[in-house]
Amino acid sequence: MTVSLVVIMFEWMCGLEYIVPMMAAAVTSKWVADAFGKEGIYEAHIHLNVYPFLDVKDEFTHRTLAPDFMRPRPGEPPLSVLTQ
């Protein structure tokens, strides 16, 4: 995606004489960024600020269903679970 983005931007700006050096710079910067980690700066700030975030790349092994841990509030009737 990085290379195609560089090509699209240079075709849009009609500046094709610098496309090869810019493509090399974009690919090199992508390789260096991937060497430091796959997490982007926005994900890092989400984790730093302890915001709730479910990453689509993470795999979750928990198979807990809502009825397994739901409890009725004090003084209310018991919960009823509807299943199909």
C-alpha cells in the first residue's frame, strides 16, 4: 500500500522525475517502522491513556458468554436469558 500511495500522489502532482527516490524513501521508512514494531502511534497512545480498545489483530481465547457472569441487581427479579 505504501508504494501505491507514493505512485498515486506523484501522478496526481505530475512530478514523475522524483518518484524513484521517494518510493525508495517510503519503502525504507516502512521497513524501519516495521522493525521497531507493528503498532502505530495511535495505538500506542490509546494504550498509554488506558482507553478501551479492541485490536482486530489480537486473538482472544476467552469463550465467556454474558449469562455466565451476569447477576441481578439487589432487589430485582432474577435475570432470564433468551436463547434460540
